[in-house]
Amino acid sequence: METLKNKILVEGTIIGSEILKVDSFLNHQIDINLFNEIGKEFKERFARHETTKILTVEASGIGIACIVAQYFGNIPVVFAKKHEAANLDSDTYEADVFSFTKNKNYKIRASKKYINSEDKILIIDDFLANGNAALGLVEIVRQALAEVVGVGIVIEKAFQDGRSRIEKEGIKVESLAIIKSIKDNKVVFK
Ligand code: 5GP
């Protein structure tokens, strides 16, 4: 996806040696035209796989998942919640996730009402680093005895080991921009 790669090069900034900040189009302000291209591209890449729902995690995954879902025939989007709240159903699937950007563990939860054993689920997220968020979502799908269709990622950092950890589970990973390395404050694509 050339548009996405160009936007990363022009608008992205690097924090430290491993974190890419793309607030101008993905994580704070949202570029709807780009999100529509992302939706189309994921539909093409997973065209052969029947998909009944999209699962993501709050917050940045939600906007992406909602637009992607429109290209899959308006299938429902479920997002796992990161915070326990009085208004969350008590009967939930849960997984522990280690946050790469926050350097701490947190729990993600999804109500048992919204994922069932008949579901074929596409997992969508903004970034893939070490794969903890995506594997937490895989864990939730498996607890529901549902099927994981695959994992769709907008930006993968290939110098971290997320892809191999997910593929080891026998799950297909599709990323729209793959960063090979970050050198001298610049992104190098694969
Ligand atoms: P993982 O769980 O694969 O280690 O990290 C993926 C999650 O951490 C994503 O959901 C994303 O929110 C966040 N993340 C990891 N690396 C980056 C990064 O370089 N930039 C941004 N903006 N978020 C990241």
C-alpha cells in the first residue's frame, strides 16, 4: 500500500529506536480516505476466507475495524475492553496482554454474548510489534471456541517478533506496511 507507506515517511515521527508515532492519520486524527483504502485492501487479502465478525482492541483498533467491516458486508465489530467497568458484562472472555508501548501488563475482556463458536473472526489492529495484543485477541477467540480467520495489521514492525509468534499458532498474518528497521531516525520498509 504505497499511500500508507508515503504517509508514514512524510508524517510519521520516531520515538526512541523502536516506536513510530503516526497520530496525524491513524492514532489521533483519522484519515478516512486512507482507512477506506485499508478496508478494501484487507478485503482483497482475506477474500477467500468466510468472515462473520471483526475483533479488535480499544482504542485505536476500533476506527480501523469499523471501516474494514464495511468492506466485508457490514459484519459486526467487537472490541475487547482494556478497563474493567461497572457496565461491562460480568461473563467475559479474558486475556493478559503485555503492553510494549506502556511497558506493563493489562487485561483485555470481551463479553461472551458477542463471540460464539460459530464465528469466523478476523482480528484487526493498528500495529504489530511483539504480537502480545494480537495473541491476546487470539486467546479470546479460542476461549469462545470460534475460528480465527487471520490477523490484519496496518503497520508491522518486522524487527520485532510478533509475526513469527502468531504464525507459529498456524494463523495467517497480513500487514499493509512492513517496517524492516528504523535507522538514523528513518523508517526502512521491507
Ligand atoms: P504488540 O502487542 O504487538 O507488542 O504491540 C502492538 C500494540 O502496541 C498495538 O496495539 C499498538 O497500540 C501498540 N504499539 C506497538 N508498537 C507501536 C508503535 O511503534 N507505534 C504505535 N503508535 N503503537 C505501537
